[in-house]
Amino acid sequence: MIATLLPLSALIGLGLFWVWWRPGPDGDGGRRPVTDIIYHLFLPALVLDVLWRAPLGLDSARISASAVTGVLFGLGLSVLVYRVLRVDRPTTGALVLAAGFPNATYLGLPVLERVLGETGRGIAIQYDVFACTPLLFTVGVLVATHFGPESTGGGVLRRLARVPPLWAALAAIALNVSGVPLPGAVDGFLRLLGTAMVPIMLLAVGMALRAGFSEWRRFSLVLPVLLIQLLLMPLLVWSIAHALGLRGDLLTGTVLEAAMPTMALGVVFCDRYRLNAGLFATAMTLSTLLSLATLPLWFGLLGS
């Protein structure tokens, strides 16, 4: 696992270096166009390719149920923690989102693909598309609007309709269930897009980390997020997934997804709903850096 993470960490480091070297007018090194093309082109293509060919059945439901349990646990526990600590509402909202949603795709997909191959890609996409993304655009938006100073955006269905990977997932499932074969030329094109996406994703993660260095003095507030994301959530998901019958690579991949650091997309949510984006970025940065040490530990425990 350590050997697997080294080249991935190097790409994340290159993304961070790029932002410091060429920050650009917005100070993000041009990250937003990069994430836009990932979100609207590369990721839907990969979702379509993987889910069209993936064996969908009880294991998909088990992965989804484990993921939903983990996310809701992280959200609920963090709300209780920050209520006890009497943290202001915009900061609470940002840290609750940071504790609840892992970086299941932008970091989880490259890591699982390297350690588990094609099986890992399928787990990462199902974990995200069948659980994290729907929860983010429903429960996550409710959290953001509850703790933010004002409500923004349309209804839940309208927000979900604007998520290209979800449309790709629905199309892929329909084609898969109906038995439509995946043409070789289409498969080759989708695989090409998917292969190109992984290094670009990791660069985008690195480019997002710079904002996290602005609130280091408030580390104590981020500590509960780190404990929930990197320790408690994967521990719970491990027990749930095992109880549901996942074994072998499916269990390993599901737990590793739960052990991923804070999602990168949350910075956009914090900006939109006027939460504490700086402290969210700090949680994302610290959890990402620490995950380079904790992920090999989880992989070792699962292997033993």
C-alpha cells in the first residue's frame, strides 16, 4: 500500500506546488476549470463504463448500505460534538460536512484502482454514486442550509438532476440490467477517458489543499473531524459491511473508501452556503495528509 500511495502522493504534491507557483487571478491555479471537466466529462464516462459492465446485485446493495451508514454516522456524531463544544453555526456546518463525507472518488478511486484493480474501481464508484453523492445533495444540502445564514438553490430533485455522474449511473444500470452489450469501440473510448481522469483528479486534490493552510491555529476544532473520518467511520463501516456479508476484496475496498479523507467538493458547498470554507479546507488538508499514513494501516489490518 505504501508503494501504491507514493506516486499518488507525488501527483497530489505536484498539484499543491502548481498552485503555489502559478496561483492565477483566483489564487487556485485554475483548479475550477479542471474540476469542472472532471465532473462533467471524465467522471460520467468512467461511471458509465464501470457500471455498464459491473455485476450488479446484492453486493452492490451491501456496499451502498455500508456507505450510507458510515456517512450518516459521521454527520450525526459531529453534530453532537460541535453542539457540546458550542461552536458557531457556519463553522459547525462546515465541520459536520467535513466529518460526514469522504473523498470517495477523487482520492478513493485512484487508490482502490491501484490496490484492487477493476474490482476497486467498481467499489469506489458504487460507494460514491449509490450513497455519498445522493446523500450529499439531499442530507448534505439540508445540513448546509440549516447551519448557513440563508437558504440557496432549488429543490432536492432539481439539484440531483444537475449531477452528470448520476445520469451516467442511471443509464449504465439500465443498459446493464437490460443486457445490452458494451460495444468495443465505445468501451475503448470510455476507458481512455477514465485512464486520463485519474492523474487529473489527483492534481485537482493537490490544488485544493492550499486553502487549508489558512486556519491551522484552530486545529483543536478540526481534531474531531480527523478522529471520525480516519478512525471511527471506517471502524463502523467494517463492522456493518462484515455483518452484511461482504468478504475479501469487496470488504477491503468498502472499508478503505470509508477511511478516505474529507471530500474536496465540500469547499464549493461551504462557499455557496456561506459556511466556514477556510476551516473546511483545513480539515480536508490535514485529513488528506494524515490519510497517507492511516490508509496503509487500515489496509494492513484488513489483510491480516
